[in-house]
Amino acid sequence: MTPFSVIRARAEARKGGPEKLAALLPPKPDRESLKKLPDDRALAEMTKRVFSAGFAWSVIEAKWPGFEEAFLGFAPSRLAFEPDDFWDALAKDARIVRNAAKIQSVRRNAAFVLAVAKEHGSFGRFLAGWPSSDEIGLLDLLAQRGDRLGGMSGQMFLRFIGWDGFATSKDVVACLRDAGLDVAEEPKSKGDLRRIQAQFNAWAEETALPYVHLSRICAYSIGENHGGEQLTEMPD
């Protein structure tokens, strides 16, 4: 496998040097801050990622104040016990994107957040205690116990919530394949995901960098060389 130093040097050259590359990287994840994450913000971010899947993110962002109102501030303890009439009415509510299946996912994910919080003290504490060396295990749990949180929705939820992990975006996978990792162009099998996890674990040991930085640098090292402003809207 290609050493990460080679990948980083390529990304630096594409972005105009080490300082400019560093300026494009997000802050280092802080597990202590993640422990303090309120459960309503965890559910809100889940919802934003679910509704953003297959939809223009800008539209969801523009309507987000309406989402906050319609979903009662995303308080899991309220939403998990709202009656069917409440959810049926949301399917006609112009403040949000009226997708019935995604609306119902909020109800199920509210129950998921409550259950995890009961087990661990809060959803943030649960996330903060899960090691980055087993992201695929966490993604599997989100897919199994949550609703519509599989695939990239789960990865983007973790990214935006501040958990330290990689993303299997097109450019990241292209970087991995270019470095010599034998995975599919769209890795979905457990075997491919295990190989990707193992490679990020090896690079983390090699560099002592956060996984989110490894992932972002990997993406910046290959493919179309987007400007920094675009990249802030397209994590990895």
C-alpha cells in the first residue's frame, strides 16, 4: 500500500501547499464535546441527513427552521409518544419536505435515540465511547437499530455530528484503490468495508492524524480538483 505521506504530498500540491491544505481541514473531533451533545441535536442531525439523501441539501437547509418547528425541536421524549394523528398531519405540512416515509423515520429514530440514551446516559456519550477503529461496527448498528441511517446517510450523520470517522465517497474510494486497496468502486460488501476500515486504521497508526483528516486529505489527493468553497459543501 502507498504510504500516507505520498497521498498527503499529492493533496498539498493540488491545494497549493501544506498551509492551504491545512486550512481546508475541519477542526479535530472532540470526544468530550460529543459527550455533551443533547439528544435533540442528535435526532435533528439524523433527520437532516435522512431528508438530504437524494435531495438538494440547499433546499433542506432553507426549510430547516420549519423542520425545527414542525418536529417540536426534535425532543425525542416528546416525539416518541406523539399519536398517529400528529404524524399524519406532518405529511401535509408545508413547513417541511412532505415525504411520508422519511417523516415516519423521525418517529422511529426518536425511539432509537431514547433507547440508546437510556442505556448510556445520552446518545452523545454513546457515540463518544465508540472507537474510530470500528466505524463499520457503528454504521451497522445505526443501520440496524435506526431508520434510514444506512449507507452514506449514516456516514454523513457521524461526520456532521462531530464523530471522528472516514467517508466512502467517490474520491476517497478512488484514493484507496489508487493506493493499492482491492475494493469495488462502490464498496458495499462487508469484506470491502472491513478492508477500508483496516487501511484507515493503519494510516491512523502511521500518521497519528484523526480519521476525518485522513479521509478528507485522501479525497483532496485525487479526482476533480474542486475549489475550497465547493469542498466545504461536499464533505469528502
